[in-house]
Amino acid sequence: MLFKKLIFNNYKTYYGIQEINLSLSEDDLSESRNIILFGGLNGAGKTTILKAIKYVLFGERGISDEEKKRVFSNTINDTYFDEGGRESSVSLIIELDNGEEYIIKVEWLFDHLKRRVHENRTIQKVGVFRNKNLNVTDINAFNRFIDRVIPYNAAPFFIFDGEEIRELITKQDASSMRLAIHKITGLDTYKHLLKDLDSLESSLYKKMRSSTNAATVESYKKELIDKEEQLQKLEERIIGFRKKTEKIKAELNEVTAERNKKLTSNSASRELLVKKQAQISTQLELKRESFKKHYKNNIVLILLADLIKEMKASVKKENEQKVAKIMKESSLAPYHEFIEQLLQSPIDPPLSDEQLRQIKKIGEAIWLKKEKKTFNVQEVEEIHDLSTKDYQTLLSLNILDQHTLVKYIEEIELLHDQYEKLEAQILDAPTTVDVSKDNNTISVLNQRLGELQVRMRSANTKLSPLREAVTNLKNKLSRSADQGESTELIEQKLEYISRLKAFTTEYLERMTELKAQQIQDQFSFMLNKLIRKTNEFSRIVFDRTSYSIKLYNDRGQEISMYDRSAGEMQLISSSFIWALIKASDLELPMVIDTPLGRLDSIHRNHLVKHYYTELSKQVIILSTDTEITEEYVELMEKHSAKQYLLDYDEEKKYTIIRHGYFNLVEVK
């Protein structure tokens, strides 16, 4: 997708109708002139361009009520309003990858107090129905159309303030980073698919339950509804506990970090204790995650190990007897045919029934002896009615023991004891700073956290039996359903849904890992081009395990990200955006406000040469005059297709967009 044109009609600081040509020619693209440069002083309307594009595309999505008031407090141009004008608009012309062009226009009407009284949004496909405008009455349908072109969740990575992108790094956490990767790469769709499959599965189970009126099935249905309601309430409680726990953990980490910062700045020995405690904390968290993963994947097999072993032996024995019976009957089939014909012939004197039975029995033994076949057929009670698939599935189940779980628990307890001992040492270490308030806060938070964890463990203890009860009831309903065609079709659909859910879950996990690897590779590739190594740090990586960016010194020790300069953070964040975009496979235009203000000349040149020229087919840069140097001018003239100056008239109090930039400003 490309932006073709942006049109202001008395919008904010732009007086009158002003059109901005954003199109790129084939020569521009072939010559790597993908940059469209806007320059102007602060307050001339650079950020207005960025926000106008975002509002035309996404409307009020993601805008708080407070921000909405600020956005519309001065939408209409003051000069035009004073002349009696009451309407304002912004139009954006976009070109899709298939060559189709659309004009998206947003118009506002204001009253005499500059209050917005009406907004109208239209979309027009160029060249169709004589360019007829279509009013957007269904905003959800419009949003779905826009999200197919440029996903809303991907917008912060394509349209952003260059000086604010450091928040991508400073506020990073594993869950939000995984979520960002899912959204920008389209994997979020598969998460919605899983929810839809769950909903479909539930509806099919309900349909199956309602297909019979038997009293037993009715009892199952009522019990299942009750259990599902209990399960839903319990899961909601657990989610609430988790949210509260995460919030307290975040507060605890923040207070502990602040306390430790005070302590490390006061005492070298205390610093060693704090560092060691941080390492133990990291090891403890990783070990807990490994335990949770192993527990989640294997707990059922561990708990049922003895039963599975017994059932395997039982069904195997039943199957062997079944096969032996079938083979014996097959071997005796010709004999039975012969003896029946023989005994139907008249015999004088007639034989009794007992004599006939003995002849048949003796004949079977002679026949089998002649055939040299023996069958060890014993009378075994057959209690398992299994299909071939179920039989093979049961035999393939692994038999696991609890030793691995016990080992995990012992290691976690050992790490926890080490952490607590270090905490005690930190508290006892001499200090000249007062951290008693922090320690009290940590104690209170730990107490609250412990109480929540106890409650959550109690709830989790009830969760598995409830889920098992729900599963058992669903199985009973499935087995009790009528054996008609519709039931078979429902069962087939449920089987397909189960397979599809398993496939989708595995695909989502594998693709997340793949995209994380791509992000790691692209991040390192661009960072090596942009940033110079210093004595303070020599290596910056994207950790695929924790989904975070980490900084290391020349001794391989991780160092704080917060101490880096604004310029360094901007380059690190820019490299991360590069990696996300390349992993997303989205070809979208970039709009970047004030991207170079905090960089020195070397890093500025690297960003233009290696980053913006390769980042996207179309890069719109909103620059300030403080960024203009002779070398910067040469670079931009080489790589920019168009340059515009946002010329603010101090006397008339509005901005005029002028062609050419470097010819109209002073080079520093």
C-alpha cells in the first residue's frame, strides 16, 4: 500500500485547501528515492500531519475521552473560523497493492463556539460509479476494511513519533512482546480461530445433548450446565487472582528495584548481594516456568500411570483372545460346512443329540490337528469396546513417573531458600540510607502475594476435578446420543474440530518461535549497521526466551537499559521496529515524526543510508530545522523523492505548505 495524496481543508494550522502530493514514480522507486521529507519549526504542523493520517484511517479507535477533547478542541483553522467558516475536512488517497485507489474523507461541522456538532466519513473507490461517495454508516465494516489494508494493531510500528519509540524497549515484557508479534505478523487471527473453534465445539455438544429426550441424558445435561457454570466462575476467579498477582509482582519488582538501587549506590558489598539475588530470581522464575510447562504437559499421564499400565495389559489380553477366536472360527469354517452336510444325511439307527454333539467336538479336534493349528482360547470377560484407532492410541500412551516433577520442586525450593537467605543478608547489611519504608512495603506486598497465591492454589485444586467432571459428562452425552446420521455427522465434526484445534495450537507456537527468530536475526542485522560499539557495551541482542532486548558489556555481563542515552535508545528501538516490520511481511508506508533530533551526525547518516532507504517503499519523515546539516542535505536530496517546507506565518497565524525544503531554509 502507498499514500498518494493528503488534502487539508481548513484543518488546524493549515488554512484553505492545501494538497500534498505523496506519490512516488517508478524512477523514484528504482533510484531508491523512497523518502518524502517535511520540514518545519515546532508548531508548524508536523505532528498534525501524522495525527491526521492516523485519524482518517483509524478514527477514534484507541483514543481516550480526554485525548478526544484535545483533538477536537482546535480542529478548524482559526483564521477560517474568524471569517465565518464552520466546516473542516481531511482527505487521504491510498493505493492498494492491486492498484486500486480509494479516497477516504473525514468532514466536521462546528457551531459558533467551535464545538464539533457533526462528523461524516466517506470512502470512494476511484473510477467506479463515477467516483460516487459512499457514506460510512457501519463503522465496524469500515474498520474491517482498513484492517485488511493496514492492521490497527500494526499502526504504532508504521506511524509513530521518533522520539517516543524508546518506550518499546523500556516498557517491554514477555507477554506484551508475544502479543505484539502475534498482532503485527497476523498470528492473532489464529488465536481468534481457536476461540471460534471452542465456541463451535460447545455449540455442537449442546446440539448433541438436545438430540435426545431420555431421562438419563436430561440429567446429564442439567448436571453439565451446572458444572460448566461452576467452572466458568472458578476460571474467572483464577483470572482475577492472576491479574492481582501480576499487579502485586510488578509493584514488588518496582519497589525492590528502587530499594536495591539505593543499597547498591551505598555499599559495594550490598551490590554483590543484590546482583546475586537478581540472578537467583531469574533462575527461580525460569525454573518455575519449566515446572509449569512440564506439569501442564504431563500431569495427567503421571497421575494415571498405574491405571494406564493396567488398562494396557487388560485390553491387550482381550485383543489377543479376540484375535484367537476369530482365527479359530476362520480355520474351522470349511469343517463346519462339511459336518453340517454330513449330518443332514439319513443315519439308521438315528443318532442322539448328545452323540451328534460329540461327533462335532471330536471332529473339530481332528480337523485342527490335521491342519496343525492350535489356538489358546480362554474365556476372558471383554469389558472394553475399543475401535482399532482407540486401541492403538491407548497402547501408544507413555507411562511417566513423578521423579522429574519432584526434582523440579526440590530445585525451586532450593532457589527460593537461597533467595530468602540473600534477602536476609541484604536487610542485615550495613547501610547509611533509610530503606525501612521500602522494606515494610516489600513485606506487605509479599504478604499480600502469599495470600493471593494460597487462594489461587486452592482454586486451582478445584479446577482439575471440575474440568474432569465436565469432560466426563460430555463423553456420557456423546455415548448416549442417538446412533442416527445426524449424530454421526456431529461426532465427525467434533473429531475434525479437535484435530484442527491441536494443529492450530501447534502452528501458533511454532510460528511464534519462527517469527521471534526472524526478529532476532533482523534486529542484529540492522543494529550492527546503525550503532557503534562503545566501552560501556559491546553487544545488544533480542532474547527469544524472554522476548526482550538485553544489553551486555565486553565481559558478557548484562547492564541496565535505562542508563543509555536518548540517541542510543532511539537506534535500538528503530532496529527493533525494523525487525518487527520485516517479520510481518507487511508492505506499508511509514510516517515518522522528528526521527533524527537526538542523534549525532554519524548515527544520523547511518539511519538515512541503511535504515530509511530500505525500511519501506514509502517513508514520510517529519523533520525539524535542528536536524539540517550540509551532509544531511546531500543525503536527503539523494534519497528523497519530494521535499516540503511547512512555513508558518507568524502574522497570519497559519501554515502554508511549500514545495522544496533545502532551498528555503538555512543549512547549518
